[in-house]
Amino acid sequence: MPRQYYQRGQLVEAEQLDDVVAVKIGRETPGTAAAGVEAELGSSALDQVREAGVDDETTEAFARANWVFVRPNQRTQEAFTTGAELPGAEAAGKVIQRPNGRIGIATDALTVRLQPTLSEDQAERELEAVGLTVVKKLGFAKNLYEVRTTASQDALAASVELHENDRFVFAEPSLIEHVPARFRPTGARYPQQWQWRNAGTNGGTPDADVHIEPAWDHTFGAGIRVAVIDNGFDAEHPDLAAGLDPLSGFFHEVGGVVFVQGTSGMPDKDHGTFCAGLVGARHNGAGGTGAAPECSLMLLAVLPDQIGSQTTLARAVAYATDPSTEISGIGPGSGADILVSSLGPNGADWDLTSTLDLALEFAAANGRQGKGLPIFWAASNGRNVDIAKDEVVSHPDVIAVVRSTNQDREDNAARGPKVELIAPGVNVLSTKSGGGYGTNTGTSFAAPCAAGCAALTLSVNPHLTRDQLREVMHKSADKIGGPEVQYDAAGHNDDYGFGRVNAHQAVALAARMRP
């Protein structure tokens, strides 16, 4: 069934899967009871979802998040149509296949922005007049709200109906989607971390690393707060616990998405733990070390099941920029100095919502008390993936990072003019959940490597603006790949960006720019 909605001012033509609804079963419902609830709703429609081309990774992620796909029986269909509650269910929605083939669940939730010229009272009266109930006022743009529609069929219909209302800048459905982690696991402290010092062992090329040891002669990144946005962290890992920033926290779904400051109750995930270790694992002799082992780690856990909306991701970006967007009473200057995330689909398009777009722009304009927040993001894994089709990582305010091998060659990642840096990301060693260590491969791990080196760079010259730091990282990078790899007049290559990160040269260049 054809459906339409608006995203970033453009009409999106999508397809609603016929005779399929998605229902989120309560997390407190035990397994056998959950199966009973699912059976009462109708019959499983998982095969129909797969026939639409949805891969097992996506369906399994939805299952972990307690979402089930069913062909509704008459009672469920009636309840769904009338908006009545479904017994044992937390939420329900329609399954929408977007033009890029990825699915999302459309509920009654939207993010909307009204004209900034309206006062808050005027904006909220307008919301009420069109049948929108405020869930949360978002603090990173004026008159930006999470809402639920009570007057429209669903969020998609509301998006279309509100598009012609000149009091709204936008009205976009908050689709529940799969936002996986960008890594491909391979197979286990400091001698194994070739990304920091490559001696040429295990088939590597000597010095095919980020040249970090000379940078450590000058700084370990003290005084720099790095926000790592991921699906969860082992906050008690001995290499991470000593570096935790008190503003760390997580977004938790309890009848809505709320932010919880602190790490008690934070989801523990291997992917986030690995990324955090590459940024700032302590050099305590217990294992390996991170690029900036004295930086402060602001760990922000989102989408622990890899399922959720970009609105939550936007809130995390905004919080990293200015924690007062989620917690009142926190003064200026408490936000992060560097942000890094390695979340996003592999080998697939990723369309950007206006809300996340606003959060990225908010970070660029307002981060670090106006100097701008540098944002590093892992590009997609997958050969010959066009990076421009990923609207998040190719955003003008995002530094896209791909991965290199221990022979200074690019390795199976997105390509195109938006690639900015390449950094080690193949069989690199870092922290793992449970207090251990191991190796992994993926652009997921190249991005925190680059971000950690940027933290060292900023620590020797905290006066640098976001754009100045970006330029330093570009100019100091090594043109790798061998004689067959050609860089253009601006020093850019579509596979290697401006080159492989060189921490020593970046620190030296930043120090020379000190006022």
C-alpha cells in the first residue's frame, strides 16, 4: 500500500506492508507469556517481512527490542484501527518500507518544529489546535518538539496534513528503525596495538600507524572531554572506569525515552566498550591503551537494542554539546570537546531526519562555547558503497572516517568526496565487555582512533575552532596507499580522504598555531 510523508522538506514515497503490524510486547512480560501475547494478536508475519527484502540482522534486532511482526486477527485489527490499547503491548505501528529498502515502524510519534517567530505559548497552543500532544520539548532548536498525534491516522498522515500549515517548519514521523553498529568482528596489550606502533609484524608495514608515540611525548589528552555515542558500555572495565566523566549517561525507554545521568543501570555492550577503549583506555599497565589515555570519557548509551528513532540520537548529540538540553542547572562549558559515534547501517543508504540535522547544526554552531564541536563518525563498511547516500556521515558538520590496514591500505569501506580521514580499523586491539581485551575490524574502530588523536591535538591548543581542528587533521594526515593512489589538487582521494591520521604531525601543527 503506497504511503507518503515529508522528510527534510521532500515528499517521500514509501510502501506500507499490507496486512502486517508491528507490536512491541512489554519487557516485563516473561518469554512464554510474550509468546502467548504474540499468538493472541494474530499470526507471525516474519516471513512476509523477509520477503520484502529485510535481512536477518534487522529482524533479529527488532526481536531483541521486543518488537514482533504479526498478521493481525480481527480483534487486533479493530483495536489498531480505533487506537485502543492492545493487552500486553507497549506500542504498535505500521511497517513502512522506505525508498532505500530499509523498514521503519510508523506509530503516532512525530518530531515537529514551529516557526521560531512564535512564542512558546503560541507554539503550544498551535500544537493543541491540530491535535498534537507534547511528549518533550527539545532544547537544541526553538519550538522543536517530540509529539504524538491524536487527530490523524498515524504519524505519516499527520506529516502530510501539517506540511501545508505555514506555522510548521516541518513535521516528520519518528520512525522506529534499526541503527546497527558499524563493525565487522574478526576474531586476542600494547605490543598488539599496531594502530599505535606498527613494527612490521604479522605481515604489517613498519610505521603504517598513526605515529602516536611522539605525540605522547607532549600530551596524553588531559583536559579534553570526548563524548562517545554508542549502544552501551562496560563502565566498570578497569581501563575505562578511571576515566569516566560524571556527565556520562544513557537514554532509557520507560513509557517514553528519558535520559539518566550516571552509569548505574547503563547497558553493557561490547561494541561501545571497544570504541571507548580506542579513545581513552587508561595506560595503567593492565592491558592496552587508548589514543588519549588521560582524556575524560563522556559515555552516552543510546539504542541498546539498535532499535529506535533518530530523535534519540539527536538528543544524545545535543546533550554532548550542551548537557542542559537534558539536565537543568548545568552551566556553559560542560559539554564535550570532541564527539564520536560509530552507529549506522552498513552498505545501505541512511536518510537523515530534520531533527538529527538540527542537532548536528546545533553542535557545530554552539559546541565548545561557540568554537564548534568536532564530530567524527564512522562511514559504512562495504566495498564500493557511495558515501553520499549516507546522509548522516556525509553531513557537512560531520568528519567521515574509513578504515586502513596494517599495510596502510584502505579496506572495504564507503568511498566518495565526503570521505575525510582514514585510520587503522582492521584487527585492532581494544577493551571488551567483562574487563577483557580483544581484536575487531570495522570503520567503527577507525573513527574513535581518529577522534582520540584529535583529542591529543586539541589538548595542546584548546583555542582551535572546530573548523581549524578539522583543517589541522587534514593537513597533517599522511598520503598513503602507494604510488598508484592519486590525490587531487586539494590533497583528497575518494578512498583515503585527506590521508591517514598522523597524531604527531597534528599535535605539532596545532602547537604552532597557539596564540
